[in-house]
Amino acid sequence: MASDALYIDDRITIAGWELTEQFVLAGGPGGQNVNKVSTAVQLFFNIPNSPSLNDRVKTNAIKLAGRRLSKDGVLMIEASRFRSQDRNREDARDRLKELILEAAKPPPPPRKKTKPTKGSVERRLKEKSGRSEVKKMRGRPGGSE
């Protein structure tokens, strides 16, 4: 279990009991250390059942999580970039923080509909008539025979 809380911003703090950490063997460089010490970290966070997040943030986080989310809604972040368990633990917590900050961003302002300018309408119609002339020229010549 992760004991300390994860501070996201001034409104969101995830309690330590909501986060579960598991340490597993990591592949890659590290020599004999890789075979002996469980340095990779798997951080688990149950998004739908979290009291720390509001419904909008939960919905956005579930969308952003993608394949890292289980069917039950548990997010798993695996960190094995570093050789040290502590650095991997911090990396996993930072990645969770980034995901939640992204989910907490306010929605973009609604798009304002605009009408095309008079000049753009005229250019479009001129282009259309030009295309029409090109296609007419492809037909059989209508000569006097």
C-alpha cells in the first residue's frame, strides 16, 4: 500500500489508501541487480470509486487511460525506466498526476459559427465555373460537319 497522499493541485489530493503499489522484477539493463531486486513499480488506482475526484474528472480520466484501464475501472501504471525502486515509484506517481491534471482541465470554449466571407464565396464559385469549363472541354468537339 502507498502510505503518503498524492498532491495533484490545490483542489485535488488523492489519499494514500486509494493507491496500491506492487513491486515486480524489471527487465533491461542493470546486471545482476535486475535478477535480484524488484525495481519496477505497478501503481493501481481505482478511478470510478475514488472520492477524491469529481464525476467530470473521472469520466475524462477513464477516456485518457485507454488500455491501461481494466474492465473494473482500475488504472495500472507500470514504471520501470530507472534502476532504483524509489525513482520508479516517483515516476509512476508523476505519470498518474499528469493524467489527472490533463483530465481536470476545463473543457474548451464552444465553437462560434461564422459565415463565409463574400470574397471566399466568390472565389469558390469562380473555381467551380472554371472546373465546369475544363470538364466541358473534355467532350467531343461540336464542330460543323
